[in-house]
Amino acid sequence: MNKPIRIQVEELLAEQCQNWPLAKKNFDGLAKVITRECRFANGTALRIQFNPERMVSSSAKTDAQSIAARKCFLCDENRPTEQQSVPFEKNYRILINPFPIFKKHLTITGISHTDQRIDGRIQDMLQLAETLDEYVVFYNGPACGASAPDHFHFQAGNKGFMPVESDFENLPLNPITQNGSFTMHSMDDGLRKAIVLSSKEVEPIAIEFEKIYHILASMQPSLPEPMINLLAWKKEGDYVLVIFPRKAHRPAQYFMEGDEQILFSPAAVDLGGVLITPREQDFYKMDEALISDLFRQIVPDAEAWASLIQNISV
Ligand SMILES: [Zn+2]
């Protein structure tokens, strides 16, 4: 009998951090990463992480031309020879992420080179959250954070790192639906807006997600998929799926020059409450006013949000 996947993954992490110099360097480097906390009046607490190794990801060019000009780093034939993997189901491989944010940071890739699209894969995501029950699994849409929009992948990071896990106990949630163990809530803490689905079963979440996905798609009809970041985990028998709809990938400050530039390229982890700044000057600039301004530019505005909630309530 094969070892449980969670054990195989633990062994993979240990092996890769020992034998793969890039992974060893960057995971060791995490010990030196500086973090500070920013608290907001309404109780939201965010952490800011200065992590220079994330420059590659934060400044990734994900336009079609740049993607076409590089070799896909998630395809088997292009991955470093040292990078090992653990199979998950028939269609995925679990790898360690050599540019970590978390002490345990995984990338779960589709085995074939197909575009980053969540449609039809939400069950896989919840299944993964069950299998890797010490992790939060996350997904970045092709236009809001995925640095390989041409090769399907999830990521996962150890639990106990992102404030979002406890936000739902600390911040007010507005109930939308309840049916047996299935619940749907909305959350708006003044910075971020999310829909939170929870159930003891995968199926009701998958059905509701699909409904929400199509409503969001109708609000952003020109995109290949609606802009979303997703986080999923399993806790005390409940699957939890958090949907962060987005209206923009990067705030205006990202594209400015000189002192005005802030290299902030938010994705699931940032929405989950850990803001990653690959440059030291940005790390120290982050305060309540700036963070509020940055989030205002990337999350749905009040009108779109009200319309979304109204549509999913029917
Ligand atoms: Zn690929």
C-alpha cells in the first residue's frame, strides 16, 4: 500500500530542502524574512511580509507575448532535474514551490500544459484541501495573480499563516443562504469583499460555485474567466471555500515610476491577509491609508458588489 499523500508530501519537502540548492536557499531564506502587522479600526489585522525572493513572481510578465516567448516552467520537460513530485489523482503533480511565502509551500500542477481555468476543477480543489488537511489550498485566476496563466496550477501553504483562516470567526459575516450543513455568507471588511461557502459535502459547494462563477462571468464578459482568487481548506469536517472576486490585477501605483511606484501585485495570499512586498521601500510604506487605497482599486466597487449579492441570493 502506498503511503498517505500527506506523508509523501512531508518527505518531499524535507528531501527537496536538502538536495535542491535553490529550494534550500529560499526556504532557509524565509527565516530572515521580515514581517509586521497592520491593524485596522474594524478589527481586520493584516500582515506585511518583505520577501525579496518573490520579485520573480510579483513582477512576472503575464501578457500573451511574454508567455509565448518563454519555456513553461511547470511543464515536466522544462522543470529543473532536481524538482521531484508526488502524484495526486490522475491529473496532478504536487511539487514544492521554490520561491516560498509559507514555511511549507506547494504548487500543484496539472500534468498537461493547459490554460489556467477553474471551471470544472473546483471538486479537485476541495479534494486537495481534504487530502492536504494541514494546508490552505489556493487558486489565482489567469488575470489576477497566476504567474503561469498557460499551465493549470493550484498552490497550497501551511495553515496558521494567513489571517483569513480566523477572519471568519473574528469579522462580521452576512448570511445569504443556509441549507443543512451548507452555508453561504458574504464578507466586506472595508478592504476586501468575499463570498464564503461552507459544507460537510463537496457537492453543494461545487454547485453554488458554478452558479456564482457564471454570474461573475456575465459581469466580465470580455475575459476568458472572471477575475477571482480562491482559498479552500477543511476544518472540523467542514469544507470552506472563499471566493474573492476582483476588478483589477494590479493597482495604479504598480505602474508608476520612482518614489511613487509600489510593487504590489496582489493574489490569493494577499487577499488572505498577508501582503507580500518584494522591495524593502514598499514594505515600510504600507500603512492603513495606502493599503485601503490599494485594495479599493482591485476589489469590486460597492455597486457591483450589491448587484452580485442580489444575483446570488435568488
Ligand atoms: Zn506547461
